[in-house]
Amino acid sequence: MVSILNSFLCSCSFWLQVLSQDRPVNFPQNIRITTGNFHNWAEDINVKNLWIALPKTENDVVTLANWASQNNYKLRALGYMHNWSPLTVTEVNNKDNVVLVNTTVNLKNIKKPIKISPSKYAVVAQTGASMLQLLTFLEDNGMGMYSGPALGDLTVGGALAIGGHGAGVPAVGETIPPGFALGTISNLILSFKAVVWDSANNEFILKTFQRSDADANAFLVNFGRTFITEVTLMVGLNYNLRCESSTTLTSDELFASVPGPKTFSHFLDKSGRVETIAFPSTTRPWLKVWTIASKKPSTSRHVTAPFNYPIIENVPEKIITLFKETAKGNASQASKLGRTELAAVEMNLLKTKSHDLWGPSKNLMLYVKQSILKHTENGYAIITTRANVQKVLHSFDVNLKALVDSYKEIGRYPLNGPVVIRTTSVDESNVVDNSEPPTLSAIQPVNGHPEYDTVVWINVLSISKSYDLFEAFSKLETFMWNEYNGTYAIIRPEWSKGWAYTNNDVWSNSRIYRNVIPSLFSNSTVSKWNWAINTLNKYDPNRIFTNSFLDEFLRPV
């Protein structure tokens, strides 16, 4: 009898385990849930066997929030995983009480733009819509954005959470048309819906915020510390862009110490939209210059779809082989990788006639797909005056070359990926009527420096886990904090990338993220950092929209 009872109890225990693995305890029966893996863009954060919920409606997200609050779970919005920093989950999270909320399947509705003034329009989009879906929808309705990320597979919610941006400052003599801006997408928000705690009823609700509401600015760049389900964005009438590519100028010419006819700042003044991609062990960056052009120039190729650089999405096998060998620490291959990449770009531009493209704005703004080579990368926004852009670029270029050379002398290549440089304007006030910039935007205007109107975005890419990588990034970051200290520029992290380095890790330098970064979001009377974090805490007092990294990073000081 005892044996039978023990067998019965063991059987019950087994089936209880199976049931517990089928869905979390008390999980809402009307919401689909499955399991899957999470990895960041560089695939150096990997968390397996996570719960993934697929809500059908925004109210389902509210239901999930109340369930999570009552059952000690965390909810993390899941998009296309195009992010480097651990804003979604971390490898040290207790994954047993984490549910990813996939927004890309059902929460992607976009409504037809409406006119909100004689010259401005607004579009309502759920946050699971991709940037490709949004820009395509806008184009189909005669609308567009003035600037935006290069990747199409990026959710609207993800772009807003980190202050996503494109490339662009006003060219000399250019007037920005109504409905447009050249900072972050977050600064275009007119209103939004968020899942927030209602203290009066002791539950989560779906609340609509207007941009003019007292607490709204804390949500506009939020790191995933809240859950926005829908946004209304200001947009404008669509336009045509031309993009010219060249690889004829050297880095010494583009990043010279003073402005001249071959420098980065020259092209910035001429067109306002510039990007350089410098491959390692090469001297001639890939220069892209975008210009507004209502009519097709005679030398341009008309493009009717985005992603017009096949070399980016269909990487040649030779480059893939060199990439893998470099990833293994083969120094002899590391020095060949950049030269091979540049040669492939030049050949591809010629073969596909992609050196001069023209078409609707979306087709020139979007050029990166998921199939691109995956690098880890650091990211910084250097905020300065328009007149000092060239000075910033020169100082960075000189220091980076010296750092790379110091490692080459000992046969090491930790910085073995491209260096990407773009520029934008800061997030200005009153882009949306009677509004202030997003409080936690990396490019919020600098207190005491109203002349700092331009942002130089710098990303140094490298293969994950390259030997001496963290040490090299730490040295580079130390230089940047010391150089751009407020005398002619200041530096803030690009939230989605790598920052706060030590010699052994990333996002681990507590002095930077506990002291330095908060100090960059203050004015003479109030800490904007503290206000924004306290506001986000107020609307999620049970801390269900967070993870262990955010708990450490997003604290009042």
C-alpha cells in the first residue's frame, strides 16, 4: 500500500511539474504563451527558455501587468532584439519569473495620418509596428519622417525607449518643414498610451498621456521601465532624397583639424545629412551624403524600395570567413578583414550602380537588414557647437588611430570592426507645440550651453569577445570622458549600445552610471534624472517593468 501511495505521489509530482511548465502560475487563460530564447543584437547576451506572451490587444497587456504584479513576475517588452545594452533581460536575471511580451505579432496597427494644423500631420501607431511598416504606411499616404534609424526591423516602441535617431542637421540655409525634426523620434510624440499603476483602484490601467501632461516627458525615453502600447507621432509631407556614396577621400582629409572643402563639416554644411563608415586597416571611409532633391538628378538611379546596398545584407563568403577567423583571435586575418570589406563595398557600389541613388525618403533612409554581420559596439553622443564638429572629429580620429596602433605593435586587434559616424541636431523645445525635450534623451540640450546645438554620434564596432576588447573600449571611453568635458563638447552614452566600460566588462563601471551620467541631466535647480526616475517609479511601484540592470542603473542620486 505504501509503495502504491509513493508511486501515486511521484506521479502527481511529475504531472504538477509538467503543468507548471505549460504556463506560469495563474497565467491568464485567454492570452497565448509560449517559450523561446532571447539574444541581443551582437549575441553576447543569451538567455534561453524564457516565457513569451503574445497579447492580442492593449487591454491584454493591462491584464498581464496585473497578473505579474499579483504573482511576482517581471514583464519585458520584446521586439526584434536590435539592441546591445541589457535593457530587456540580463543573463543574471531569475528567468523563472520573467515573461517577455511580444509586441510584433498583434500590436502593430497603424492608423491613417490626420491633419492637426494647416501644415502638420499626426499618425497613430501601436508600438509593435516596425519602422519599415511605419515608414511604408506613411509613404503610401503621402507622408514621411525627416530622419530615422537605418534599420527597418526595429519596433516603434523600441526606437522610442532608447531615443532612436537617424542622420541629419539643417544644411546651411535649410529651413526644416513643419511636422519634422532632426533629433530623436521620441521628440515627435504628441501623445501616448501606457500601462500604469492606478493607486486609487490599486491596479494597472491603460492611461492616455498628452505631451503637455506634467509627467509625460519621463516616458518619452524610458529604457523599457514602462510599457507604452500606442503613440501619436507628428509627421510631415513626404519628399525625395538623393544619396551619393564615395570612397575617394581619406580619413585624414575628412577628419582634418580645421574645416575645408574635403572635410566632414563641408558636406554637413552642404547637405546636412552625412555618414562615414571607416573600415579597420584602411584609410578611405565610405562616405554617404544625403540631399533633398525634388526631381531625379540625371546621374542618379531611381529606387522604389529600401535596402539598396546588397553588400550589407548579402555579405560575401570571403568576408564571412575572415570575420570568423578574426573572431577566433587570428591576428593575421584581422588586418585583412577591413581591407576586404572596403574592396567589396567599392566593387558592389560599382556593380549595382548604387553610388548615386534617388527616390522617396524611406528608400534612402533604410539600408540595414538583420542579415548584416553582427558586431558588438560602443556608442556615444558628443554634443557640441556646429562650428566645433570638425574639432570633435579630429580629436577622436587622432586618439583612435593611436590606440589601434598601440595594440598593433603587440600583434593584437581588439578594435577590428568599422567606425560609424553620423550627426543630428539636439532634441529641441517646441518641436511639438509647448513641449520640452524628452527628459532622458541622450541629446537633451546641455544645461549652461545653449550654443551646443549639434550631436556627433560615434560607434566603434568590434567582434564580440575579441582579445583585449573591454580594455581597449575602456581606454577609448576614458579619453572621450576627459576630452569632451564641457570645454567645447560634452558626452553622453547612446543608450542602446555599449558604455560604462571597465577592463573586464561593459555596463559595469559604477562610477560612470551612478555618478557621471546622472550629473549630465541636471540644471541649476533640479535633477532631471531624479525627477524622471521617480516619475517612472510612481507609475510602476511594484517594479514589474524592470530587470536587475535597470534596478542598478536607474536609481535617484
